[in-house]
Amino acid sequence: MSQLDILLVVLRVAFGAFIPICFIAIGVWMERRGAGFIQDRLGPNRCNIFGFRFGGLVQNLADGVKLIFKEDMIAGHIPHRFYFVLAPVLVFFTALVSFAAIPFADTLVLGGRSYIMQTIPFDIGILWFLACTGFAVYGIILAGWSSHNKYGILGGLRSAAQVIAYEIPMGLAVVSLLVVYGTVNLSEIARFQGQLLFGFIPMWGVILQPLGVVIFIVAAFAETNRTPFDFAEGESEIVAGFHIEYSSMKFGMFFLGEYVAMFASSAIIVTLFFGGYQIPWLATETMVAYAQPIAIVLMLLLPVITYYFTNWIRKNNVSHYYRPNDPLVREANVYIKICWILAAAVELILLTLVVINPSADGVRIFVVLLQMATFLLKATIMCFVYVWVRWTLPRFRYDQLQKLGWQILLPMSLVNIFITSAVVVALS
Amino acid sequence: MTVKIKTLERQGSTFIERLYLIEVFRGMRTTFDHFWRILLDNSKSYVRHYPEVKPEITPRWRGRHRLTTHDDGTVKCVACFMCQTNCPSHCISIEAAERVDGKSEKMPVRFEIDLLECIYCGYCVEACPMDAIRMDTGIYSVISSERSSLVKGMDELLATPGAFSEEDYRKRGL
Amino acid sequence: MLSQWLFYAFATVSVLGALGLILSRHPMNGAMWFVVTLVSLAGLYSLLSASLLFALQLIVYAGAIMSLIIFIIMFLNIQPADIPDEKGKWAYLLGGCLAVTPIGLLLLKIVSTLPGGEIDIVGNGFGNVKSVGMVLFRDWLLPFEIVSILLLVALVGAVVLAGKKEITQ
């Protein structure tokens, strides 16, 4: 193993471990501010460090510090303390490792050797994700059961029944998808979606499998226990469900696990149906061939985007009441300066790419960075869809949930498999 | 008053509505409209920036109590115990004494309102024959870190001025 | 070398899990020990580079079936008073072990006297989804379908039996 190999392995694992954790902050922030905006409120925007609020992100820090320093207690009536402690850990780590099989860029070719851009280079890809979501339910069941509490047990039971019911349509939706792609390897699935259908439509899963997308996304919502399927914690009827007896950071682990699971399932939805890291109409080889024109277009686009973004900051980062010498305007000025400095730095890097005409390796790294950015952007948008649906739809009734799972999604996914197989056989 | 009957059309029975998915997207469009509106210009949100921007209090608002005075600054209360008798939560306690300045025969030497007990119903104001107790201070947020300081004595009740002019207070329409 | 140590680790853990399943008193503990066994068996499959079997072991056995079993255990809400008093458990265990020992020794003897056959090491790709699917659906299609029909019959039978009971009540 050369130094480069080791460096790339470290980078890969770091990406797989840190990006989901960083997305907890972004997910929670998006959830709270998004909920506010959808309900014509503003959401938490007061917390600050030296007057810098970063759009409310500092609130997460405050909440995290509060959770960590709260008293960590286990109620005296709990007989199985080991399971009680194990449960939040299971929920968090299964969510974290389920991200490991997802490719975040195309294979990086450096000096004739190729490196897979995936945390752990699995063959089984999507099966690993299904296995991890199957394990996440243990955390919830154990939490509900070991809490030794009516509400906890009810929450655990509901969650277990729900996850088992929705794993089946999810697996069947994946089966029809595999018929189309002909592989379970997520890297190959993402590469497949770089092709063009009829020469002008990106060959994304959403176009090849319109029914499969709906089934998979509904099942993914149910698997992550998000509204409209968050029966495990339905606060109006079973208080808080499975995490009712948890306090402090043990509750925090459940909370963080929910957001990691949300990000991981967003990433898998993006990889399976929305082209993964692929930029539409720009396959990896095209991008490598036309690296300089792409860089020039980016150089032209970046100032425009920064201009509009800074204008938006200036317009919105002000106090909406009379305040002499408004500190928010001062804050906005600093943000705007930071934005322009960042933009200038990126411009400089792109300029070197255009002027100096780098080696093949440099171009490859540029392409991989672009693809990583695309992947993260798509995953963020999918996370926003999770938030958006949560604040749009009310919770189902429990019998409606089971009816939807067994009587509608299951037959639909079976029909989808038949249709897909027939079409694939007819075309081949 | 005649009872108005308005028959609402029952929704959700057509085929497209039963599909649910299309309705989901319609709902999502509605919420996204709100999201986008606030995102582009957050001054459009229906939010009062509370600690800095206070709500407008009308003269009808029943805020914290105060005891009124005659023009020469002496207390109007005649210690008739009307308010104490009327109070449904028993938060007023009065101790009466003989009055020597000739305004009336009795006056309170101790007049305490326990704000932790008070339910702000305003019966004391209505019961008072002398217009001696009013709830027009406009104070709607009473906070303290110790219980004893929330039992307001006569000095404090006399010291708080009314928030409205006499004319406005009269017009409050009770 | 590493794979050998991993093999020992997984094998030990799976045996320990099986022991835990037998010896633990509370059904939930037993079920959790069994999960440990199933996961370490999945580890053994992955050492054999049988990636599909590894995934299926995790999804089907450890993920779905065991969570159903735990679901049932939770549903029954077993109190400490409900667990039967197992008197003389250790004596039975010891006796059983002693009874089985001669057979075990015999088996060991037989295995050690087996002639060393030629063992082919199959390539790394044999356990992936495609090759397993090819074998299953090309060479063993009929047995596979018969097994699936058998499972279906068992399923329908279970549903019928459960339904009958309700009617007689």
C-alpha cells in the first residue's frame, strides 16, 4: 500500500463517518427553520456566539450542550439496564453504518490506479442498507421493552410491526429496480444512471421506475419513523413512545439517530432513483474531456450566484423592529465578506485549472469534487423533502398504516415487478 | 339569535382524492408556497419579535391590580371587604383600621394580593363601590424568583400608576 | 492470517451465543444471544466471501425473523413470575454433556481418520448475487420452486389453523 492508498482510505472513511454526523446539525436546523417558514414563523434564530447566529445553526450547539450536561438517569424500575443502554447505541450506529455502502463520487483514477469512492467497497450495496434498517428496529424494540413502561412497550410494538410490514414493499421495490439495473452494487447502479435514454433524457431510476420510486420513498419514510408514519413516538396518544424513559444524551442518541437515518435514507433514495452523484447530461468521461469549459462556466456562474445570495442575506438579516445601530446589519456585512472571500478562493482555484492546464490526475480530482458536491446537494434536497412532508401531512391512523402497507404497497410492488420484468425481457 | 345552518360539501370521495398521492402533492405545494414566501423575505412572517416588540394592551385588558387614590394622594379604599368577599380564589386579604383624615370611617392598613393565587377574573374591580381597585396597569407578565415577592402589599399596589388615561378607562365598556 | 483469527473469533462468539441461548433464563436474553450467534454466522459467511448469503443472513434471519420473535416476546409481556422454575438445570446439563461425550469422541476419531481429500478453493466471485442466482434458477429450479411451494403451504396452513380456532370460540 502506497501512501496515496492509505490517504484515500482515510479520506473515504472520514467522509462516511463525518458527513452523516455533520448532517445531523444541518438536518435539525433544516427541520426547525423549515417548520417555522412553512408555518409563517421564523424558527429558532436568537442563539449566538459573539453576535453571530449563522442563521440559527448555533441553536443546535446550545441544545447539544444542554443534552450532554443534563443528568443522565436510569429509572429505578428498569430491570434490564444493559438493553436500556444498548438500545440508543444500536439505533445510532446502525443508521451510521448504513451510509457506508453508498458511493459519493465516481471511481477516482489516479496514476493508472482506480479508487472506489465508497466508505466500504461492498459488492452487496443495497442489501447492506436493507440489513442495517432491519437492525435499527432492534434498538427501538429493546428501548420500548426495557423501559418497562406501557407507552414504551406500545411504541416499540408499533414500530416493530411497522418496520416489518414496510420492509417487504421496500425489498420488492428494490427487486424491480435490480431487474432494471442488473446489479446490486450501488457504484454500478450510480454509473448506470449516467447514461442517456433516447439520447437526451438522463437514465435515472425515477424515469425508469416511476411506480418503484413512490413505493420506495413511502417505505423509506416508514422505516425511518418519520411523519406521516411516526407511530413509534406518536406524542398525542402514547406520549413519546419508545424513548419515554430516556433522558440526557441517551435520548440525544435516539434524536441524532433519527437524523442520521434520515440522511442515510435520503442518500440511498438519491443513489437509487435520482442518479446518485451524476450531474445530468455530464457523465464522468464527458466531464473529464471538457473539464476546462466546465470550469469556465462555473467561473462565470459563481459571481452571479454569490451576488444574489449576498443580496438575500442583506435583505433578510436585519431586525424587523426599530433598533439603533442594528447589530444584525453588522453581522450580515461580515457574512457577505466571507461569502465573497470564499467565492474568490474558488475562482482562483478554477482559474489555475483553466490557465495552467493540469495533468489528468488534477482533472480527475476536480471531477470527483464536483460529483461529491452534486451528491451532497441532492441528498440535502431529499432531506428537505423529508422535512417538507413532515410539516405537510398529518399522522396516519395505525390501521390505515397497516392497510396501506399490506393491501396497497405490497400488491403494487408485485405488479411493478411483473411489469418491469416483462418490459426488460421484451426489450432485451 | 337564529341558528345558521351551513352545509359543507363532503370532501375526499372522488377518485382523484382517493388516490391520495395527488392530494399529497397539492398539500405540499401549499406548504412550499409559504416556505418560499418567508424564505425570500422573512419580514412577511406573522411573528411579533416579543421581548423587543410588546403587544398592544387595550384598556379592557385585566392586568396586574393597583389601588387608586384621591386627588390628594390618600387611598380611596374604605376597607369594605367587598373585593375580598367576592374573590373566587381568596387571594385578597385586608386588615381594616379607623380612618382619621375624615375621608371616610375606615381604611385598610394592610391590603395584600397573592398574585400566585389570583386568576385575574376582575370580580374585585366590579365589586368595588369606591373604584378603589383597578386592573389597568397594563402589566401582563408577572415573574419572580421567589414566592414571597409575589404577594403584593399596599405600598406596591398604590405605587403602580395606571397605563391609560381616565377617559379611555371609562370607555372600556364594562 | 487475519482471516484465520477472524474465523476463530466468529466461531467462538457463535458457540458462546448458542450457549447463552440455552443457559439464559429470561426469553429476551435468550433471543438476544441468538441474534449474536446469527450475526457471527453472517461473519463466517463473509469470510467465505459468500456475500449474498452474508446479506441474506443479516436481512432475513437476524433482521426479520429474530425481530419477529422478539416482537412476540415483547407482546407476551413475560414477568419474572411467569418464568418456570428450572430446578436441577445444571445437573441435567452436566448429565447431558457426559452422555454426549462418547459420541463426540467417536465423531472426532472418525473425522481425524478421514483421508485428506483434495480441496478446491473456489474463486472469490462464487458467492455473489449473480452466481448464486444462476445456480439456483438454472440448475436447481425445480427443487427451489418445490421448497417455496412447501413454505407457502405451511403459511396457508398456519393461517387456516389460526382462523379455525376463532370460529369454534
